[in-house]
Amino acid sequence: MPQQLLTSFFRSQ
Amino acid sequence: MLEGKFESASLMKRLVEAIKDSVKLCNFNCSQTKGITLQAIDDSRVLLISLKLDPGCFEGFRCDKNLVLGLDLESLSKVLKQGNNEDYLTLIAEDAPDNLLVVFEDPKKDRISEFSLKLMDIDSDVLSIEDMDHDCSITLPSSDFAKVARDMRTLSESLQILVTKDSVKFMASGPIGTGSVIIKAHTDLKDGKESIKIDLNKSVNVTFGAKYLNDIVKASTLAETVTIKLTNKIPALFEFKLQGGYLRYYLAPKFDE
């Protein structure tokens, strides 16, 4: 099962 | 100048042990109003750590000017191990610091140890985490959650969590077989911290990397309970409440296949 990344959900400040 | 004195070194020792295997380099942000805050993302960008230590977490806290202390947690851990849990711990830094001074005083005041730790310039990516609405919230004893996370990892690299109205089901499936643990909501009248609370807006079925969950449960030394907020297909929040602050982990789920 592939892992999602947090950066797909949260913007960089 | 920063001067933050903890009533005991044990809090900081446990905090650093809880996060140093996930992130190595961290900026500690210090301000008079917010105390010490930290946000750090692991190298794989799957796990984010957010720490807040309000001024109320300290026996004494003073920070004349906002400061960023870039620290290598491995080094900080080495220094913190020099102090005893019951020692007073004071963190001291100048306004434009090159070093962080770490001072331990034993409560009987007959021994003082001082360490100076070199600070680093750390270029860290900061993510905007807004308050999210979650499909469900589970509060349970942190040791129970730690046991499930550790045990199930021996079966599989992934842990599936299914939440329905009054139960949470953890499931793992791997080369040697499968396993599941079901915990049900209940109220422990003798010891409220042993209760299991499930608030559900919508049932949830989500899967996480077992490795990351095992990193998260290292924080179970910090709080007797953990609150887990889950939503289908979006990152989960694991919160360990501290006296006057929190340690939160945000964990990205695995894809549905």
C-alpha cells in the first residue's frame, strides 16, 4: 500500500 | 535573554526521547507569550511533530526577545542524559545565541551541572496546519495504544483502523497471518484515565504505516491518555496533553488501493 505525504495536504508556509 | 526553568528535568528528557527518532534537527521557537514551540517534519514527509510548552509549563519563564534555537536532538539528548529526572532544569540563551546553556540543579542544591550546546542554523520547512474537522475522536490510555501499535507491527508494516459508533478495530495482515484487536468505549468510574471514549460523526476506515505509529507511541511516557482524531483519507492527529501544552503528531495515511 503506497504511503501518502503530508505535503499533499498541508501547504508550506 | 531566554531563561526557562523546569521544575524537573524529566519532562524535557521524555520529550526529546519521544521525538528524536523521528526528527534529528529542530528549531525551538521561544517567545514570552507562547513559551517554547516546535514544528518538525520527518525526512520522509509522512510524520509531523508539533510541540507547545506554554510559559505555564515552566516554574519560571522569561524570554525578552523572540528566539529560534536550532538544535540537534541527538546532541540535546546526550546532554539531557547527564541530569537526573528530579533535577531542576534551566535552559538559558542570550539574545543572539551561538549556544544553549543547559543547567541541572539537584533539588538539595548541593550540585550544579552546566552544559553548553552549540546551536545550528536549520533550514526547516514549516507547514500550515489549520484546525481540521475530524470524522471521529478516540481517547484511550496511551499505554493501551502503545501496546496495540507495537504488537501489531510484528505482523505487518501497515495497521488498519476501523472506527464505528462504539468500537475501534485495529487490523494487521502480513506474511505470517492476520490479527485484530477490538476495543470498546467504556467509562471507568474508579479511574477516568482508564476510560475509552469514542466520538463519532462518521465511521472511519484508514490505514497507517506501522513504523510511524511505533514512533508516535514513544510519547506515551508523557501522558496517561492519547487522543486520536481520524478522518477518511486525510492525516490523523495524535495528541498527548502536557500540563500547559501538548505534543501532537500528524500522520499521513496510506492510499486506498
